[in-house]
Amino acid sequence: MDKDLYSYISHELRNPLAGTKLLTEMLLNGSTGELNETQRKMIEDIEKSNEKMIEIIASLSERVTR
């Protein structure tokens, strides 16, 4: 894959993931009020999925830049 194209795609994917990460951290830290157990579990699942996507993008980045 062309490095410029990858950089563009990576940037476009990372931006919403960064926003999701920030918002899930705020929710889990209680910034918006207390969560019940179901809400906490669901947001933790979102956080884990988000982190996995960030890891996948980082891994692809390493492969492309070698």
C-alpha cells in the first residue's frame, strides 16, 4: 500500500477512535454521573473494542513503514 494513502487512511481512522477513547474514559471516570453496572459493562466493552482497533492500526502502520 502506498505510504501516503496509508497515512491518510490511518489518520481518518484514528481521529474518531481518539474521540471515542476520550468519551469512554470520561464516562468510566464518572465525569457525567454515576453509571449502573450494565452501563459500565457496556462502556468497558466499547473501550476494549476501541483499543483493539487502535492496536490493529498501529500494527499495520509498523508493517507499512518497514
